Amino acid sequence: MSSVILVGAQWGDEGKGKITDYLAQKADVVVRYQGGNNAGHTVVVSGKEYKLHLIPSGILYGDKLCVIGNGVVVDPAVLIKELDYLEDLGISTANLRISGRAHLIMPYHIRLDQVEEERRGANKIGTTRRGIGPAYMDKAARVGIRLVDLLDAAEFRAKLERNLEEKNHLLDRVFDSEGFDVEELFTEFQAYAERLRPYVADTSLLLDEYRREGKNILFEGAQGTLLDIDHGTYPYVTSSHPIAGAACIGAGVGPTSIDKVLGVVKAYTTRVGEGPFPTELHDEIGDTIRKAGHEFGTTTGRARRCGWFDAVILRYSVRVSGLSSIAITKLDVLDQLPKIKICVGYRYNGKLIKEFPDSLSKLAQCEPVYEEVDGWMTDTTACRTVEELPEKARQYIKRLEELCECPASILAVGPDREQTIIVEPLFA
């Protein structure tokens, strides 16, 4: 039995969906523990692409229990659309369970996210405008509505009326925006309640039962370490905790239940939205990486900012999430580059620093210090063992391991499930 947490070790979009899907072959349970439909995972199986936003990637296997934990914020309309999408493809969702403690994203959260971001103007954060932040704000303010509340019509209506009184006033007086009608929302959400009722469970209890039975459990994070609200590039972060420690809180399990932590990292670096990005490339190489890596958001379609691999970030991720190993994805994207750079430190005010700064203004002034290595100039997409990789690709991987002081257990050389090299198994 093993319990493994999978986290993004950069700014998100590292290919966690592919790695989760691959590891789910040996897992009995796959758990999503934070975030909302601001995240997106693309999984490719036998050339067919699946796009998921809330439901764990393990749903593509018919025999896995898939859990949306209490730490996730759920937009019922989006979740139901995703259920319909999977069922239309012939994929059963019968094994999905959703925590009754998960908070709901309401239409007023989405509206507030949109008008607040517009009001920021040049100081915008770069949110997906899907209501994630406002939903987490209400959760922290103790006025949120949980899925279990939705299933009790009287409880839901009372909370909806109370919240709309405040939200409509805010939308009208502060943002000059139209509010919402209680009756319309109540009727809409009662339909959601009936559709989702069969999926709702005490998922913390379920996970404990599976753990006691010796089952393999995979905890799937969304976004990435540098988007963590405490440990990321604040304020250009998400509203939850993508780091490994959040899996225990967001799923309702104790830290002594966790055996391994896997950090997923691209062979280069990308980010979406605003904020400093030391290794960002504004040239032809950056465009080449973007096109070769299909670097466009699953959720938003936005083009991702691309840059060289940043070992400073990875060392930081190893520390804050206690990574036991890393999965390096999209190695194949670098196949045709004659020279590849690795950021080994930053230069700030003439001094070399090797640890990630906590100050955003300091990070914005950091210049990357690079090592340059020869590319392998060979197609790696058909490689299935480490030995089949070109020597220079193996040297590149070894150098990344040395710089972050963490071994690579998985390598990905393409988007398909089969384009995966296992160096060290995580599940027996």
C-alpha cells in the first residue's frame, strides 16, 4: 500500500494530468484536493485527447474510485457539463464521489471575479474569471455554501438569501453591475442538487477505509507550487494551496498516511498570467518551445509564457513540498534545440543568489545565471527506457537531478499515456 501526493513543481501546466493518468493504472483511488475549474488537465490515450477540469484523471479507468475532496471549490454547472462530456464519450462516472464539505462556486462569485479583475486595470492579477477567488474568500469568511447545504433545500435557501442581500448590494453600489434573483438561482441550483446527490459522500471516511484496507491512493494537485497562496509569487497566485501539505487538509487525511511526494516539472518552464518570470524567452526560441509544446491553456486557451528550465524554482519546490522524486515531462519538446540553457541561480544587485526570494519586487530584478549544454538533436518520442534516450538527454536529466538534489522517477517524451518512461515505480 502506498499513498502518493502529486504536485506541480513550477507555475502549473506541468503535465500533471498525464502523470496522474499514468500512475492511476496502479492506484485504487485518485483524489483531487484543491482548486476549482480554473485548472485543466489534458490526457491523451491512444491518440485520443480528453480535457478535464474538476474530475480526477483516474476517471478514464473504470475501476478507480475518484474523489473530489473538501478542499476543492465546485461550480455545479461546470461539473455537470463535465459529467455529461464523459458519459457522452462512453466513460462511466459511477465511481466518482464528491465531499459534502466542498464549497460551491455561485454565479455571484463569477460575476465578482470578473468585475473586480476589470477594475484592477493595469494591476490585474490574471485570474481565469471563474469565481475561484471569491468562493475561497467566502469560505474563509464563513459565509460559503457547501455541497451538503445544497442538498438541504431549506438550508440552501436561507444561506442563498443571506448572501444575495450582501452580494447584490456590493454589485450594485460598488461595481454598478446587475445583481441576481433569489428565485431564479434557487430553482437552478435545486436541479443541480438532484443531479449531484448520488455522488455526495463523506470522502474523508471513504479514504480512511481504503487506507485501512491497504489500497494505493494518489492525491492529485492542481496548479503549481509558485501559484500557492502562501508560498507562490504573491499576489500573482491562485487562491488555494497546490503544495503537498494541502493534500492532507483538502482530502481529510492525516500526514502520517502519506508515503511519497512526486513533483511534476517540465523540461523547461512556463507560466500563465501576470508576474515576474526570470527565465522567460521573448525570442524565436520561446516561440519554438510554445509551438512544439502546444503551450496553450486547457481551461482558457491562453498562450503560455515560455522560458528555460529554472533550477532555483525546483529546489524551492523540493523544499516546500518535501519532494521525494520528480517527473520530468515534455522532454521531447527540446529534441531539436542545438543548445539548451539551465538557470542555476539569479544575479541580484551584483550578487549571486541560489534560493528563491520571497519579495516579488526582488524577483522582478533578478537576472538568470545560465549553464549552457548541448542539445541531443534526436527524436525521443519513441523511447520507452532510459537507455534508449540519447546520451546528451540523459546528461541533461542528470544535471537537473543534481541541481535540485532530487531524483527523477518518471520521464515523459510525448503526450500519450504510452510515451512514459518509469525510472523508479511509485506504486508496487
